Amino acid sequence: MDDTRVPVGTEEAGAAVAEAQRARPLRAYLPVVVTAVVLGALPLLIGDSRYFLSLAVLMLVFAGYGVAFNIIFGNTEQLFLCLGALAGISGYTAAILGNRLQLPMLLGVLIGALLSALLGAAFSWVSVRRRLGVIFVGIITLSFSLVFANVLLGQRDLTGGETGLIIESAPGVVAGRGVGAYYVFLALLTVFLACHRWLQRSHVGWAFRALRDDEVAAELAGIDVARFKLIAGVIGSLMVGLVGGLYAYYEGFISPSTYAVGQVDIPVLVMLAFGGIGSLLGPVVGAAVFAVVDELLRPLSSIRTTVYGAILLVLFLGFRHGVIPALTGLGRRVRNRRTPRT
């Protein structure tokens, strides 16, 4: 007989550890997979209704904006109040290149998204170099949004001014405004969520959490604040540009109001404050609720922005971490109270 002995349980323990290491990433990405499956089945419930399909696409668009803003603001507290401007730069760039140079949609959207990413990097660089706080970053980016809106109105020959710009593109999956367009935006949102989860689990995510908790302490601990703020600004702005460019082709018509602060930035702030700032699925939950609320407020178009402002004020004052996290925490406390002590 062979006298070589293997410690009891060593192979089983090694296999269990290896299996656990393989399972952890799968469990981490499970919320992304479940979200994609649930949203993927939504057109089956909608049926042939073009109205509800367009509402569902709008939900995915704002969920994409929300994920991008969550990476920028939720992780590094850079208050970019220029989401609409970043999306508009990509949308108008793609539209103009498509109309005048006949560039393919994907190429035009990619160029526009890269321009948005460069602007996001510039804002992050300025905020770091000047050591600007949250409020000052918000003021600077909001000012840029107002300047961008004026440029669109002033450059009438290029942008169409207040009358807007018709995108002269051949019918395609996105421009067709059908179920195919819904799944394109869903695929993009799924990639965004997976990217955000990967960032959370990587060393970048640890740096983000340190910056969010205490930027000064993170810097003293050796974390390169400028680098990680730039990463957040570039990735988030690139995502905003991709969504904004594709949405321009989906609509087939864009105007300054399409990317206005009241149409993009304020709703995104509301939905993120509702779903939970910094959480993975907060933007998706917030976008789903926003899609319904926005339709209910449509008759109040003249005061809709004011209503959103009031909702935002209530959310930030009463639910600092979001309504969903607050309800989740309340449910956990109730269950703990009901659990008998041994």
C-alpha cells in the first residue's frame, strides 16, 4: 500500500474555496442579470402599444443617465449639473456628422460620446486642481449647461436653433422606434450596470468609497484623488454621451429642450435621490418610478420643474440616502424586533 497520506478534508476544502471564489463574482453580478431578464420580458407585457413602448424606452434612457451620474456623483461627489449638456453634445455631434458627412450612426455616436468624455475629464480636472467643493462644481457645470443652451440657440445654421434639428438617417433598429430599439437601450443599460458592479468590486471601487467617506483622509492614506476623480468623470460622461447620442437617433428630432436642465438633470437627481445614491440598482428603480410620475405630471407641464424641485427638496431633507434604502432599513429593523431573542 502507498503510505503517502493526504490530510483529511484538504482536497475538499480546496475545492470548496475554489468554488466559492468562482461563485462570488456570479453572485455579485446576479442583480444585473435579474434586472436584464425582468426588463427583457417587459415588451411581452406591453404588447403592441407604441405609447407604452416609448415610455419604457424613456425609462431605460433615464436609467442609463442615472447609472452614469451615480458613478460621478454617487461615488466621488462631483455634482455634474451638465448631464443634459453632455448628452446634447453627443446627440448634436452625431446628428450633424450624420446629416452633413453621412457618417454611420455608430461612428457619429462614438465621436460624440468621446467629446462628452473629454469634457467630463476637463470638469473633474478643474475641480481637483482648484479643490472645488460639491456646490462649486455644481455651479460651474450648471453654468456650462446654460452656455451650451445659448450656443444651440445662437448657432441656428448648424443646430437649427429653437426649431430643432431633424436627423436625416436611414431607418434602422434604433431609428425604427420599435422593440429592437428597446433592446438596444436595454443592452446598453446592462453593460453600464455590469461596468458599475465591476468598478465597485475592483480597487477603483475601494478608492471611490474612501473618497466618498472622507476625501482628505483618503488623500492622506495615499489615494490619488485626482486620478480617481478623473476616472469617474470620464466613465460617467462617456456613458451619458452614448445614451444621449443614441436617443437623438431614436427620436429622429432634437432641440435645445431635449437636453435642457429641467428635462434631464433635475429628473435624474430626483430618481437617484429616490432610488438611492451610490447603490447599484437605485437608478433603475428611480427611473421606473420617474417614468410613471412624469406621465402623471405631464398635464402640469408649466410647473413640472417646480414640482420636481419640491420632490427633490423633500427627498434630500427626509431621505438622505434615498427612499428605497430607507424603506429597506426600516424593514430590517422591524424584522430584528420581531425576532425572538435567545
